[in-house]
Amino acid sequence: MPTYLRLTIDGIEPEAGSPAADRLVSGAPAFRTWNLDEADGGVYAGIWEATPGKWRIAYDEWEYFHILSGYSIVTADDGETFHLRAGDRMILKPGFKGSWEVVETTRKDYVIRL
């Protein structure tokens, strides 16, 4: 088994998804997720994409992500707002609650630790 992985989605079929109905705020966002790696201990890495819409988020996991394209707004329940565009990076930690609004279809790569 190799000890490296390039984050490429060439030839990989994405998983389709959407926010849970009880979390949807507006729009009809659709997700595509290419989960490219899993490691022992609940660590995941891949690429995620969402179309415009807004939904509530509540993190039980730790996630680092890097915006590859698009424009999204993440708003914490305390009112702090993060405008995210290509090149932006962020970590959301367990306990983070707020909303995610995709203004322009957004793609990010991610690493999640449960």
C-alpha cells in the first residue's frame, strides 16, 4: 500500500448528497463528495462541492479545509461571518454551530478527524 496520495478526482465517481431537510434554510443545494482516503481513527480526506443554497451546520468533528473555487459564507451562531473564496483555509472544531451559505458553487478539499 502506498504511503502517499495525490488528491485527484480523475476517474472517481462522486457521492451525491444534500443537507438534511431539517437543516435547510434556503435554496436546493446539492453536494458532490469524492472521499479519497480513510485512515484508522476516523480520519477522512477528499474533495467536496456544493451548489448555491444555505443550511445550518453543527460540527461534532474537526475539519480543515481549503477553498478551491467558488464563494461561500460561513456564519457562526455568535454572528461572526467568514467570507470564503479560492485560496482561503479554515478549521472548524467540534462544537462549532452556525450556517453555511454557498453563493457561487464552491469546491474545497478537506481533512476530517472524527
